[in-house]
Amino acid sequence: MNVTAIGSASAVSPEERALRDLYLEHGPALYSYVLRMLDGDTHRAEDVLQETLLRCWNSRNLTDDEGMAVRPWMFRVARNLVIDAHRTRMARPLEISGTSWLGDMCAEVDDIEQMLSSLVLHKALQKLTPAHREVLLATFFADRTTQQAADELGIPRGTVKSRVYYALRSLRLALREQGIVVQEVWEEETDVAC
């Protein structure tokens, strides 16, 4: 728990000072209480503490003025937040909370995404000239430097660099025709690989 996240010692407004004092006075006890309710989940406990303090701030319930004790109110708010979060999790269907089939489904979706991406890329590569396709296969897809690709293709290194540049531009246009926008990152990678 970081006090500087709540407010600084040089807080300007009276509300900021009151919130900081409230945190210093009640924060550790409230945090321990919430941590016990959440079976030691520190991240969720910090979130509940922060939300409780935020609700104090929003309701301007920062002091024990007007006969209302702040501490019991804060503990009640924190307890309600924990209960509401638990009810929300329990309201979800069992299939969503189970991780075994969900993990398998996510892996399957990733495989499908990868397959579709490779099909789209293959279709875009077919629109390139043979020289451009050849140089991309010799550099990017074979993970070679421009010098290694030049040696393999039997052409000068400068020609490889030029063809890679124009091949990437053509590939970007071919992908754009298929509705896929590719950022300019490829050109930067080409410079690095050279």
C-alpha cells in the first residue's frame, strides 16, 4: 500500500488532506479486513480498498462530522464491494469460469487465427512478382540477412535491399486490398536486418 498514491503530504485542498488522513488512519485495518475476506488475494484487496476510498471521496464522507462514524461506513462499503464481486462471478455460467475447456478453445482459436493469417499472407504473396516473392522468402521467411540472401540468390546485396523494400510496399498494398492494414514497421525491420 503506497501512501503517495492516495495523497501527498503537500496536499493542497482540505479534501485531499482529509482523504490522506483517512487512508493513514483506517487504510491498514481496512486492507487487512478485505484481505481476509478475499483469502489473501492482495491485488483484489488493493482494488477494493481503492474503490472504498474513492466512494468516500465521491460522497465527501471524509471526516467523522455530523455524527456519522466513517470507519464502520468504510468497512460496510468494502464488505459490500467484495460481496457484489463474488455474486457477479457466481452469476456467470459454469462453462465460462472453468479453465480447462476454455484454455483448449483459446488455443484452438489461436491455431485458426494463425492458419487464416497464413492463408491471407499466402494469397497476398501470390500477387507479387516472382523476384519480389523470391527475395522475401530468402530474407524474412528464411530469417536471413540481406548478405546471406544475396549469396544464396546470386545477386548483389544492394539489389536484395532494393527488392525487399519494393516487395514490402507491394505486399502491404496487396494486404490492404484484402482489408488488412499493415503498419510501417516492416520497413524499419528491413533496415535492421541489413
